[in-house]
Amino acid sequence: MDSDIAGIITRLDEQAAAISDALCTAAQDDIPELPRDDGLSQLMRVAMRDHFRTVFRALLQDIDVAKITAPATHIEYARALARRDVPLTAMMRGHRLGQRRLSQVMFAELEASGMESATKAAVIETLARTMAKYVDVVSMQVLAAYQREHELLLKAQRITRGMQIREVLDDARSFDVEAVSTAIAYPLNWQHLALIVWYPGGEIGHDQLASLGEFVRALAAAAETAASPLLASTDPAASWVWLPYRSVPGDTVMKIHELVRSRTDAPNIAIGAMGCGVEGFRRSHRQAQRAREAAHSRTGQSHVVVAATDAEVFAAALLDVDVEEIRGWVADVLGPLASGTDDDARLRQILRLFLYFGRPYKVAEELNMALRAVKYHLERAVARRGRPIDDKRNVELALLACQRYGAAVLGPGED
């Protein structure tokens, strides 16, 4: 190497610490996602200093930069960012910023060296090519380290979240609902619709798990959830999903059917019924499990969608499920209309007949009532329930359960 160039590189090497401090400050100013606590800020500066000294040494000793191993501190900083769940894009922006700022410093030294223009141009071309190659090689190593560490982080998070969700599903456990909601990033006090999703053919592979996450986000958007869905991969052959709502939505099952029809990559889906709070979270999941069991006869098929409110699934549930669970679901669906008063019983009868016939005058004929009285009682039934009949199928099934089980699934008789 020319002695003038070697002198420039040597001077830069002596300034490596100061240059790295300045570049790290600039990176943290320009990239808000980068951590600013003392520990990681110091590691960043050391990693940047070692990064510069490695490339300076390669230039001075004419080492092929393609054979260089990234400094250990540089790899450790990448892993630390992954453990903090700092976006990969932020780390790569930091690399590009460091390359650009270092090039500016090097070229400023060249400008001050007094070299002839032709020589300077040749040196700049050589240095730019070497720097680009070095950054490319090191970036690939750092990227691999980040991705390995981030995958470990995601796996640990999935395991931890899965354990927390299993604890929520345990009927015998009591816990701080707000604290657990924060920990799993899901509102347990809201309304929930539980799903179980799986692909035909056995266990869900790593690639399928990644695409499943994207599908669940698309499903949540189509189903118009009020917050992000909860996805738990606690079973090798299936994943558990909960969709959150502040209030009971309309026909969500229909929207799920429409999305599955529009997506060639859609998994099979078993759907519970809407449930409220922690008990509803648990109950909806149990219903989704029973719906999946009902779908076992379709083994090997794809794009299967089966709901707990489907007639055959619900009929089986009426025979096999604990009455207490049916009572909780009926209360979720009918609200105060599921009370054990004579007046509510009359309103349920009128509403059930109306949903069956579809015309108030048919109800009037069936019960030998005035049409005006039927319409009035229908308005009272809807008001007593507390929300419109947007989920007709659920209401029909809940009314059927009331008719079958009577007082066993009805609430106290107070207004």
C-alpha cells in the first residue's frame, strides 16, 4: 500500500474510538428504535470501534475482506438488539448509516492529504469498493446472528405465552386478569370468539406457522376485531386463536367463511361461540375444540370450516356438555332475556316463533294474539336482550337450549 494512504488509514485507526462515538450518537439520533440505555449504548460504541479497526487493519495488511469475520462485539450487539425485539430494519439502517459516515470521514482525510487528483480518484474508487464489500460480508454475518437470536426470542415468547394461556384455560386457577391481559397482550375482559386452526396432514411446520400468523391477521381484519388477535401454538398439530371484541359483533362466522373461500392458503378452522370475560374465553375455546372433533370425519380435506353453532355440532353438545357450560353460553347470547321469570319465558317463546316463521303475523296466528301485541313483545324481547338480533343462529340455538333445559340454564328471576 502507498505510504500516504497507509498514513491516512493509520491516523483513522488512531481515531477509531472518537469516530465510533460520533457515529453511534448520530445513529441513535437518526434511528429512534435503537436502545439508548447505558449498557447497550456502550456495547454499540465498542462494537462500532472494533468494526472500524477491523476494516482499517484489513486495508493496512491487504487482507481479502471477503474472508473477514465480524468482530465478536458486533455479533453480540446484533444479538442484544434481537433479544430486545428491536426491528431488523433499524439495525440494517444503522449499518448503512455507519458505512456512509465512515466513507465521509475517510474521503475528508483524503481531501486533506494533498494528493494529486488522478491518484486521489483511484484511491477513492479502491476504498469505496473495499468498504462496500466489507460491509456486505459483515452485514450478512450480523444478519444471520440477529435472525438466530430473534428466532430463539420468538420461540421463548411462544412457550411463555402458551403456558400463560393454559393457566387462563384452567378453570381451577384464579389470577390477576389485568396483569395477565398485559402479559399476553390480549384483553381478557372483552368478548371473545375462539378458533382452532390446522392444516390437513399432521403437524404444523415452521413455514406454515409463519404463514398462519399472516392468515390470522387477515382473518382478524376481515372479522373486524377491536384489537389484535391472540395466536397460541401450543399444539404441534393445531394453533389456538381468539378474536377480541368490545361488544358482540354481527355474523362473524359468515365473514370467516367468506375469507376462507377467497384464500387458497386458508387452513381448516373450527369456531367456538362468542363468550364474555375469562369464562367466555374458556368456554369459547372448549366449543371450538368440540367443533374440531366434529370435523374429524373430514380428515385430509382442506378449507374446512365448522362452527360450534352448526346444527349437528350444537345438537351433539346439548347431549354431551355440562349444563353449567350451556347456562353460561345462553347468558352470553340472551343476556337478561335468559332470566327465569314468566314474562321472560313468554318473550322467549314469541321471539323463538318469530325467528322460526320469519313473519309476525304467523306468530300471531300460532299464539292467537293480536299482531300489534306480537310486535310489541318482539320489541320488548330485543330490548330485554340488550342488542339487535344480528346473530340469528346463536339466538335460535340459545332459545332452543332454554326450551330443552328450562330452569337449569336460566338465571335468577329478578328484573
